Amino acid sequence: MFIEWETPPNVIARKDGDEFVINGQKSAWVSNGTIAIATSLFCAIDMGDGIVGTGSFLVPLDVDGVTKGKPLDKIGQRALNQVGR
């Protein structure tokens, strides 16, 4: 399957043996990011021969290589904290 991207994807998951290695930066916020322990991440999937599609991964936020941004200083809706990039 050939996919022609109008813009390059922000996040790519590459197949590495039995696992996927995810590289890139989530381009939006994580709701309740200051207290979240995991997030859903949508990204392009590369099985070794280029990008074949998109997929979703549940990513724990406490593993090596994952960093959180700072809480957003929002106007209103402060009960729903969000972490930006």
C-alpha cells in the first residue's frame, strides 16, 4: 500500500523485531497530562519498507524517552489541566 503524505507525519512507529519504536513529538496537548499515567498516540506505521498506514498506541508516560511538557496557563476550564508541548 502506498500512502502519499501532504505533510510529513509528526510521529512514526517503526517495527523493530517484536516491538515498535516510536519517534517524534505529539503535536497537541494531553488532557489531564499532569496526572496522566498513559496517553493514546496516533502515528504513522513503518514496517521496514516505508510507511504503510496509521495506527494508535497506548503509551505509558513513565518510560525512558517520554517527556511531558509544562502545564498550560489557560483562561477558564482550569479544572481540566492540560500539558502542552
